Amino acid sequence: MKFSRQTTLRSQATVTGVGVHSGLPVSLTVGPASVDAGFIFVRTGLDDADREVPAVAGSVIATDLATVLGDREGPLVSTAEHVLAALRGMGVDNAVIEIDGPEVPIMDGSASAFVAAIDQAGIVTQSAARRYIQVLKPVQVVIGDSFGELRPHAAGFRAEVEIDFANPVIGRQNFALDLNPESFRREVSRARTFGCMNDVARLWSAGFALGASFENSVVFDETRLLNTEGLRFRDECARHKVLDVVGDLALAGLPLLGAYRSVRGGHKLNHAVLTALLADRSAWRVVEPESARRSRGHAEAGAGMVGGMIAPAYGPDVS
């Protein structure tokens, strides 16, 4: 594996939009963070002091309609997956994400606005070596007719997604991505969230998806696509599911060395597989690239936050 160092943002950049469920205006700012900080959400605009929540698996409190992060006092930020996907996909290791509302703005339903914000802020290299979570053995989760698996894969991170919808316009689609900044930007960053019109109507009646519109969602009825501008990709729905995978698995706390496969999956399955991996201490270890280890002259022990747990570098030993 090629030696690489951690990265952060050179400066701050701000995007504004509406929350997909509340329909309320919200502003989000991404900015620099220190070495080994990971991704940290700072909720501003509260009656008392600002509150922080680390973007790690242990902070997830709901996955029904989106990935929701919070703490003992309750939820702090929902729909976190698209901005997290942009940061991880573009190769950012450490960032502070300030948000003045309960939801990350939906923007156009994809991660493209967050990629543009990262481009505006710029990416800089930091002094410390990048560390990875290496998957050592397969970990599988089945929820109903959904299946998810993380397995060893030495050449970076790979996502393989299969969707199979009863709606004949969506149907069955497959997409696979070997993640790097170029492939993320080109292949999945512009893929939008999607749904069926009858589901959207049901959510509206229940008080959800109040900010959803044809400007930020791909919508189908039983016979056709309703967006007049058409699709950005023939398999845009499967590509968006890959986008969600990148964002949800960013909650590992470090980049993953492994391959993830999901069939009929979503946020709940992604989180369940990640949680199962982190709970099995024989299934993963924290590593640095070989050239980084050689430059130290020995496998120096360290510690870091992974999924809300302290994890020794280069461990655990596998019997």
C-alpha cells in the first residue's frame, strides 16, 4: 500500500439549503480539524451552548429514514450520510462540520454540493500517517431479505451494491465502485436520492419529507420517471446506494481496507454490518501503510478512536 499522510481542509466553506424532512433552511460549514480528529459535527444555533458529536458508529441513534447522530441528550443531526460520503470519498481524514439545524441540507439530493465545498476549501496534507481499518475476515448480516457483508480486500475499499425494487421502472440494478477521489467524483457524487411517488405521499402525510421535491429527489410512479430532466446515469439509483454506503461506512472512524457487498440494503443494514465488524475484535485491525511502518523502523503502538472504541494500532493479534 502506498504511503500516505492524513489530510484536512485548508479553510472553511459553507453551503445552505433545506432539510429534506423538516423543509426548514439550514446552513452547513466544513472546515479544518486536527490530526486524528476524524469527522466531528458541531450543532450550533441551540438555546444553550453548541454541542459536538463525533461521526462514529457509536453515535448513531437511528437509521430508519436517514443516518441520525446524537448523544445521551438526544439527536443532534440527521441525514449525515451525504456530507460524510463527500469527505471520505474525496480523501479527507479530519474535518469539523458545523450545522445550525437538525438536518444536513439535502441540496440536490446528491453529494455534489459538498464536493464543491471541499474543492472550495481545499485539501492539505497533515504531519501524521494515515491509518486504516483492515478487514481480516468476512462479517455478514441478514435483515429480512437484505444481506450485507464486509470481507478482506487489500487494494483499498470496494463497494458492490445490488438493489431490487418491486417498482418496475427501478427494478434490479447493480453497481460497483473501487473508491478513490477521482472515481467518487466521477461515478457516484452526482447520484441523487430517489423514491416512489406513493412512498413520498405517505411520508408527507406522516409529517416527513416536507422538504422533498423534484429539485432534490428522483421520483418514480408505477410506469415512469417523473423528473422532466431525466436521470444523470442509467443506473442512478444503484449509484446513489453506493454513495450512501460510503457515507454510512465513514462512521468506522478511519478509512476501510475491505470490500462491502449489499443486496437490497439501506442505512440500517450498512450500520448493522459496520457494528458487527467493530464488535468482533478478531475481524479487523488498525494498520498504516508498509512504507510508513518501515520509516519508523518498527511497529510502534498507538491508539485511536474507532467506532466509539479505543483500538490499538496493528492489533488485535489473530489466532
